[in-house]
Amino acid sequence: MPHTFPPDSVGLVIPQTARFEQSLALDCGRSLANYEMVYETYGTLNADCSNAVLICHALSGDHHVAGYHDEDDPGKPGWWDNCIGPGKPIDTREFFVVCCNNLGGCKGSTGPTAINPENRKPYGPDFPIVTVKDWVRSQARLADQLGIRQWAAIIGGSLGGMQAMQWAITFPDRVRHSLVIAAAPRLSTQNIAFNEVARQAILSDPDFHHGHYYEFGVVPRRGLMLARMLGHITYLSDEGMRAKFGRELREGKMNFNFNFDTEFQVESYLRHQGHAFVDRFDANTYLLITKTLDYFDPAADFDQDLSVAFHRTQARFLVIAFTSDWRFAPARSREIVRALVRAGREVSYAEIPSEYGHDAFLMPIPLYHEVLRSYLARAAREVNARAA
Amino acid sequence: MLVRPELELISEWIRPGARVLDLGCGDGALLAYLREHRQVSGYGLEIDNANMLQCIQIGVNVIHADLEAGLADFGDSSFDYVIMTQTLQAVRQTEALLDEMLRVGRQGIVTFPNFGFWRCRVQIALQGLMPVVKTLPYEWYNTPNIHLFTLHDFEQLCRLKHIDILQRMVLDHAHRPRPGPKLWPNLLGEIALYRLGRA
């Protein structure tokens, strides 16, 4: 018997594929002759195509942001299901929600695991390193194909927030609201350092084979797992980890083993996260996206002045940060706000108290969701006023 | 909580199309009013979650921040007016905040309850109790107002700090500009509005 989905779920969703035959020039100087992008949509596009919302995913996310893929075995819903659906903060009764897997990804859009037309082998490490600007340009082509001239809102957390910001800069007249959540105007030295350790973990795995591991029928499991474990530490906060795991030993354990077995709860959590990630993610994509993060710096195109970058934007901004996020701390979000204020742009800023660290942007924190709900309810009223 | 007469009076002092920063903007009523009647653009600073949400609901730009932490995020003379309504008496760094206000804004507008109002004087002089009046409705143990001062106190501070008083209005508790407060402001005035500048 098919499963019944919760009433506030978008229910069963089927990913779609858009194919692009026109070459896409990339920031690195290379180009993609043709490519595919996998995406999902929820809700209905209205007659004047003015109610579309783009969700941008972060490092390990993909196009499956809400709903379920399998009716008989629903498993876990999309990665931001708690926020998207009928009656949820991103209300699919009001908005037509789009989310795509970004280029360079490993969930169906053209990336390192795709076949390179030049040599009929997977691209692997030869896939060009794409930037946030490249992503935004590719997403704009997807919007063209869907008939969306202007997004009612573009929303993203972390690296997704950087895309929301870049959209407003690159295509000022195509975004009405840019929601930048738990992001930063560019990576700090410390952020880049963490990314480098993650990359080295993968690069130094004997199964990496200079990125051509597909040909050897192996994956650099240990390296990718280590990278993910390290990442996870930076996504949580000290107090959040203490609250969740403390110094508890694994279930049933009373004493130390005095060896290197998994003894503490936090160790088994990290190992579990690492193992689970290896089965669903590609190491070359991980390497590529950490570079995408490192390279993001919209101010660089404007004499290192972020407020100049924002001068041309027309969107209204909502910037949200979380108190215990130390990967992209509230101070980094306030840099964005400061630049927007200096540029005279419309911006609101909310700083949400939370213990969840960087991961908070995925959590259904009541104040956070209430801020999103209130802000987007207004954006929906604008859509309806335009249509009327 | 701002009432309509106060919004109207402040609004009269604001040049149309100005850039405004409202410190402790509450539910955003003043900015919404000024946006509608004076076409201003600007932002409110607010620490309270419920107020911040209210601002977002009515589409007022709100920056969720503690104004006690200062205005370092804002550049010199980046606003035409920095406004602080019924807030000056409730902050810890009163003097520093006044300085910041006139650094960030070309002009400052403040409103506050007058502790020199005759009822206050009578209560403290004859009953020996901390005053409770309409504009200062709290008991000493639950009041958010930690700096109580009179019109004279404030004007003395302005002289000391070389702050120019460009305009002053003294009102009764219902925000009416009655003849009494006009004649003896520090004795009969209950609420004071000041427009400030610094050469």
C-alpha cells in the first residue's frame, strides 16, 4: 500500500533534467560545450511567472530539497523539508519552488562523474572548477528554460546564501528578494585552512589515484570520510556537541579500553556521519566545491569594496545568522549587512539564538522559521498585488 | 510604544526623502509612518525578538542588534537623522550613545520623559517616594528607565558637549503642546522632543 505523506509535505516528487546545448563559458577560462542540470519543482507557477522561488544548495546538498522520491519506501524527505511545503515558511501554496543540483555536483547534473565527450571517460579531476558566478549563470539559463524572468525570491544557507547574494549582484533585475542565511561575504583564512585539510585527506588517500579512481573501481573512502568528519566538527558548536554527546561512552560501555576503538559517543557519531557520506557523495565533487567556496569573493570584482558590489543590486535582502555558528559567524553576516547599508540597499538582519552551530540553518528553530514565514508572507502579498 | 501624536510631531521635523536610522525602533511604527508620510528610507535597530518580527511583518528594514554595543557598523554622517524615541533614559551608555548618534547622523532627534515634571517633584518631596506618573509608569524595582533626568539636566549636558539644540517641543502626557508646558517646560512638561545638531 502506498504511504500517505504528511499534509504539509509536498509529497511525491520526481526530479527533472534540463539539457543545455549552448556552450557555457566558465570563470576558469574553460567552457562546457553542453551540460545537464537536474532539478525539482514544487507548487504551481502562476500565469505571469512571478511567484518563482529558487533554493540554492550548500556543499553537500542537492536538488532534492523537499518531499519524497519513493511512495512505497519514503525514507527521509528532502534536505530542507521542514521549511518547504503547504503552510510551511516557504509556502508552496503561494510559491513555485525550484531547486537544482549545481554544476560540478554528483547528483545528476553535469560534474566530475559525467562522461567527458572528448575522451568518453568520466571527467574526474579534469572537470573544470566552477565558481559561484558560474553556478548563477547556469541557474539563470535554467530560469530561462522554465520561463522565469524574475525570481520572487532566491534563498540559500551557507554556500547557498553566497549564491543568493551573487544572483542579486550579477542579475540585479532578476531577483526581488535575496535571503542570505548563515553565509559570509567570503571565506576567512581559517575557513580556507579547514577546506585544505579536508582536501588533503582526500588527495592523500591511496585509493584517490589522482582523481581517476572510477577507472580503478574504488573510491577514496577514508579520505572522503575524514573530510566529512572534519567538516561536521565545524558545523556544530562546542556547547551543542556537549549537550548532544557530552563525554558519554557508547551504549553499554562502562570503562576505557585504553586503545583506539570508538569509545565516546561523539566518535561513533562522527564515524557514522563519515561512513554515510561516502556512500552518497563523490570525492571529486567535494574537492571541487571546497574550491568554489574558497574562490567566492564578490568584492574582488569591485576594488575589494563589497558595498560597491551591492550598488547595482535591486533586490531587498534578508540576512540571517545564528549565534553559535563559528564557521560563518554572525560577525560575517553583519559584514554583509554593513555593506548593504552603506550601499543604501533595503536590508533586514535577524540574529537567531541557537546552540546548533552552522547546522542551525537546517533546523526548525521557531524564531528562525517565524522570521522566514513573516518575510515571505510579505513577498507573497507583493506577488498577488502584481497579479491583481 | 509610540502614539500617533508623537509620530506626527516627529514627522514634521523630517525632510521628505531623508535617510533615517531609528535606534530602538520597537515595532517599526515610526519608520512605517515616516516612509508613508515623508518617503524616508532607513533602518531600525531593535534587540527584542517580538519587535524585530513585527518590523519584518510590516516590511520595515530592521537590524536585530543591541544598540548598547554602539553604532560601529555605521559610517560618519551616513544618515540625515538618527532618532531615539523614549530610549535615552533606558540605556546604560547615555553619553556615548548621544555622541554616536551625532557622529552617524547629521541631526539627532530624541524624546524622553521629563523627571522634573511637578508631580514627580511632589511625590519625591512630600511622600518621599520615587515618582510614578503617566509617562514614567514603573515602580523603582521594575523600571527599565535607569537614567532619570529633567529638561534642565539634558540641556546642561548639551551645553557641556557642545551639542546644538535646533528645536525643542515640550508636551503633556497625551503629547499635546499645551500652554502650560510651553510657559514652564521643566515644571509642567511631561514629554520632551529635541532636534539636535553638532557644528
